Amino acid sequence: MGGDEGLVVPFANQMSMYSPSPIALAAEPHFAHPPLKPRKKYEYECSNPAQSTKLMHLPNELLIKISLHAGFFSALTLIKTHPRFNDLLMDPRSWNDYSNAGASDDMIESEITICTKIHTFDHLVFGLWDSPPPTASTTTTLSSEPSVYFEHMTFSEQYDFLGGVNMTLTRTGRIQSEFFEHRETLACYKRALITAVEQGILPGTAPSGEPPAGAKIDHSCEECERYDYRRVLKSIFVFDEVPYNPRWGKEGFCWRYQYKDGRRSVKVMIKPYEGAVGYGAGVKDLPSLWIKKVK
């Protein structure tokens, strides 16, 4: 699957062998009790007196809460058991609270694969990207939750265009992604390098007097201020990983992040680009991203 979004289906809630949920009992009555005997529309009688809870007698609000906590797949199973459940749970309004942190026990796990050109002396950086604090000039409401990012710090400057990818996994499972350039390749940063040479902070190269290749300075302005809100959580130096991962050229590298709400996790796979030997065709289109696996 390619593009910026992937269709995400949540994990089914795992049923406990000792304390099955009410919705699981209704969906799979043979698990702990005999099947319910139909009496009339929207009313069931328990064939086992020990099963005192009559699911059909519960109000809609409670049925919705039970369905949310039981999980998406359990709710789909329950929908098949009776027209009332179908009418209630097929209504999108019943799932308005699904994205709330404590509304469901479902776990949404996404695997994102990024293909890029990797060199032995590259650094692969993973972390969180916070939203800038609101200001008087802010016209949109920024998300308070950080996004997950990957930045490819290349050994060769000719591959600086590979930049990085910023990714967001919403509470409903929707994945959004955007490419970003290195801060050092932005126009404001290049202008700052020229100013540093003019002020004698950096030596100019002869005979042009341009900033030296690979020179770095501390720089922040309105154009690149958002880069100040990144937090590095993991950095992989490919050369250091060679003894432990001799097949890195085929298998690549992996990083996982668990969201604080406990309901979402994302696995970022970095795969080396394998083009035709001796040809650079396709490299300019990197990095490429797709959703490889969603549970």
C-alpha cells in the first residue's frame, strides 16, 4: 500500500479464559453457556439460570460501552447475532467515542516501511516531533500530541536530498506522513553560513570564498524554528551495527514506538534501496513509504 494513508483495522481484544466479556458471551455463547433461546423481537431468555444478564434488555448506551471495550472484531461478531445489534452498532454515531484513550481495549499496531539509499557510514535518527507552542499569530489548532519522525543523516552530501519522514498515527488508526528536508539544506541555513563567513566565524574556501563543505553552525530563525521541537529517541550508526546485523543490506533496521495511551504502537522499518547495479535510476524518487502491515 502506498501513499500518505493506510487502512488501519484495530486488534481484536483478546478474550480471557477466566473472565470473558459480556459481548464475547453473546457473540460466542458456546464458550461458557448454552445458546440463548429466542422468545420474541429484541428479547432473549437464558437457557441457563446462572446466566442472569440479559444482553437484549440492556439500554443502547450500555451496549455501546460494552462493545467499545470488547473490541472492534468482537463487536462485528455481535452484529451478526441479532438485528438490534446490527442496527445499533452499524450506526457510525455509536463509535464516536472509540478514539478516546480509555474507551476501548483495542490495540492499533502499524508497520511503516521506508525505502532509502543507505551507506555504511550513515546515521539513522528516530524521535518525536512536538508541535510549536501556540502564539498570538497562530490561526490553526495544533495537535498537542507529538508525531514520530525518521531522519536519514547521509555520509555523502550528494544524498542530502533524502531528508526524512514525519509520521502521525491518529487515535482512529489513520496514518499521515510528510517528507521534510534537512535543516542544513534550507535556504535560511545557507544564508546563515554565508553570513558566518562574512563575519569571520567560518573560513571561506579559496578562491570563491564560499562556506566550507559540510560546515555546520547553530542557527534558528522563523523559517526553521519548528526543527527546534524535535526529540531524538534513537540514533543508529550503520557501521556500528554491521557486526551484529551482517544482513543489514537486505533486512535493514527497525525501531518501535509505543504511544502513551497504550492503544497504539508503530513499527518503522528502514529498508535499503536495491537498484540496478551500476545505475542510479530511481534514487531521486527516494525515500518511498508504504504501510506494509496493519493489525
